[in-house]
Amino acid sequence: MKTVRVAAGIIQRDNEVLAVQRGYGKMDGLWEFPGGKIDASETPEEACRRELREELDVRITSLQDFYTLEYDYPDFHLSMNCFLCHLDEESGEPARNDRQRDMRWVHKSSLATLEWMPADIELVNMLVRMGEEEEQALVKRRAAVRKSMQGNKRRDTKPELLVRQRLRAAGLTGYRLDWAKAPGRPDIAFPGRKIAIFVNGCYWHRCPHCDPSMPSKNVEFWEAKFRRNVERDARALAELEELGWCAITIWECELKRDRIDETMERVIATVRKPSN
């Protein structure tokens, strides 16, 4: 199943939020938050600003990363970055375009009275339930997590280097790193053999073998964060299987001194196994 990445703006005015009613396609008539697809060359923040400018002819300010929605439609998986924002003082009122049936400012307490796109319902329930202080607390937590994650290497981590060292020693070269052309962006990929290797950190990916700890504060937030990570990993493995790839997951704990030999023997045997 392909993943579609979009950015949406939760445009706020006092206690009201801007909602737009879709005017096309299978979900014609349902309500949603304005936004659109994220281009490969832009960040979610840039996409949100661009889409709101193109879709509503407005400029926004005070853009805050609020939430990431993950939702499975029948034909694709939606990953939606949601941003709190306000209209710029010099911006005009939002203008409806020919792909929208209606547009209205809705009090937060009344959001659930509209018939929303299936993916948006979770976000609507959060907005109805949360006060401004809770919203800002979530924004701060997401900012702290993002800052923490920026300190984590995506490539060339110690576990990855150990795996690559063992692969080279076994004569298995010619692999690609962080390969974006395969679902899940495998850490190590052998495109010709259709083999994808993921070297997962136990904490962030929730290792099933070593039972990693859970933060004692903001448990609901972290549970949702980890659940999305696990679901994203599972989708990548399923998509690879559909494409005829062999996916290998190596957990960080499997590369400890007393386990690495056994782990890499298994991995090397799988990579060398002739494809069907």
C-alpha cells in the first residue's frame, strides 16, 4: 500500500477553526482541514504554507507542529502533518475555490457536528477535548521530541556499521544505503537480490525481544508515538512483501557481543540464498 504524505493547517481564530467541505471525488461533501500533498523537495511546514496560499489565497503565521495523523484508506495510507496556525494580519479572508462546496468558521465545541473525512475524525476529537493549554503542551512535547530525534543519526549508526562490516567480510558488497526507492527506506538494500535490511533501535521501534522501557511522564503521548512507529514499520514490511522483496529486521540487542555472530550468520545466509 502506498503512503501519501500531506500537510494540513488548523487555522484558528479565537475559539473557532476553519473547516472546508470537499467538492469532488468519492468523498464529495465531507469536511476536512485545508491542505495538500507534500512535494519531495519541501518540508511539511513549507508544504502547509504553500497549500494554504494556493487553496485559500491566504498567508498564515504562528505555524506550530501539532500532530501527525496516520490512517489507512482502502487504496493508500495517509500520513498527515497537522499544524496550528493563524491568518497573517495582512492576509485577506480565505477564498473558496471550485473544488470546495463550502467553507466556514466553526467553534471548537461544534466541530463534531460536521460530517468529517474519516482520517480527520481523530484530530477533530482531540481539538474538541483539548483546551489551549493542552494544545500548547502537546506542541512543546513534539518540539522536544523533534530536537531529540535530530540528535539521532539516521545513517552510519554503530549497529549499522557493525552489520555492514560483517557483510563486507562475507564478500557481500554492492548494497545501497538508506535506499529511498524501496518502501520503508531500508538501512541496507540489495536491489538486485530484492533484499531489504532494517537495523532497528530497540527503544524507538519497540523491540519484541528486550522489552524496552516506557517514559513515566506523558504516557499517552509516548504510547501514540511508539504505536505509529510500529505501525509504520509493519506497513513497510507488508509493502516490501507485496513487491516480492525479502525484508530482514535486525534489532540493536541482537548485535551485542554475545549475539552478533549468531545474528549475522542468519542474515548472511538469507542474503546469499538464491531468489525464487
